Amino acid sequence: MNYIDLNADIGEGFGDYVIADDANLMPLITSANVACGFHAGDAVIMAKTVAMAKRYGVDLGAHVGFPDLLGFGRRQMQIEAEVMAHYVTYQLGALSAFATAAGYPLTHMSFHGALGNKVSEDEALARVLLQAVKAFNPHLIISTMAGNAVERVARELALPVICTFLADRAYENSGLLVSRAKPGAVIHDQQQVRARVRQLLTQGTVQSIDGETLSVSATSILVHGDTPESIAMVHTLREICEELGIALLPPSRQSALL
């Protein structure tokens, strides 16, 4: 692997509630998935986060989820696909407005939390939601895990895709994420993260939670900004990339190479 994107979920506070150290995280990453007000974030936070992304030249992405502020978007909700598609458009539009006001482009989007888990397994839902994304902007890059329903449908719809590896989340043998309800779903140990990332970058594989070796095709690594270890984790990722001679390249520049 010659290049990688360092990606983080960011802008996930609300009002006076601060969830992560966004100011110190932003300069370390190459792309950001910004909460759009449904699972976290608000107008002030979106405006500030867009301004930070522009200041550091970080690719700006919309992180869309269920309308679940109380549960941080991590609770499953039963919402009709067509209604959820409107919610996706609403969130894309919200962040796009701040991007336009700042004179900075929106480059990509991703699905957050419980919505992300659901759409990764449900091709029918993925198709409806991704058709909404395409109608909004057919050039938005879809950031998702490799091999899931979102990747398959996005490619069918001729949407640009970047596949991401979640450095701090355990994988099932199926290649999907381990539910946060299970022990070991979130990885906090820095040495374990270091070993996983090095294995990904040198071998293109990762160990599942049961020890099975999985093939992973990814040119982006995601860190959850709301975890206490996020800053240290990104520093670790940058150190590994420097050791291996791997360039840091955001999704927009990767897409230009294809």
C-alpha cells in the first residue's frame, strides 16, 4: 500500500457539551466525518468544524445518522426507507450550507452508528439512501467498509467509493463490526491498535474477534473522535505510516488518481 487516508468522526458535541478534542484532532487527520445535527452536532459546532477543516486542508464529509440525540445515534430506530432518505438529504444539506458559506467543498459522506450498521447489511435500504445521496450530489465519495451492502450498491449506482478500516473496532468473521453491546467491540489498547494497523498496511488483513484472518481492502483508516484515546491513536497511525513510507492522502486526492 502506497497511501492511506487518516479519517475521524468529528464535530460530535452538542451545545455546551464537548465530546472530543476536535481542535487538536483536526490537524492530525486528512479527512473528517462531521455530525450534521441528528445524532450530534448543531449549527455552531458545524460552522466551527467546517472552518477548522478549511484551515488545515482536511477533506470535509457529512456523517449522517438516525434522529437520536439522546442515544448518540447508536440505538436502532424503525423508520421507513423513504423517510430516512429525506433525513439523509436534510443532513447533507445542513452541512453543505456551512461548507458553501465557508467557500470549502463537501467531498464525502458516511453513515453513523446504528444507521451505519443497519444499512451495511440491508441492500434495499442502502439503495434508497444512496439514491438520495446521488440525487443530492453524484460526486460525493461514499466512505464505508469494504464488502458490505453500502459498497456494493454505491458501485452499482456509479458513486465514487473509499473503503475504510476501523482501527478501534473489532470485526466479526463476516467482516462486519462487532456490536457495541458485546465485550471487546471497542479496542482501547494502543499496542493492539498498532499491531492491527501494521497488519492491515503490510498484509491487507486483520484478525476477527474470533481469531480468523480476514482480507481487508481499504485506503482509509477511521478513528472515533469521541473515544479518550483518539489523539494518541492518530499519533500512532502517523508514526506507523512514516515508518512504512506510506503517504497520507485524503479521499478527494485518492479519487483523482483513479
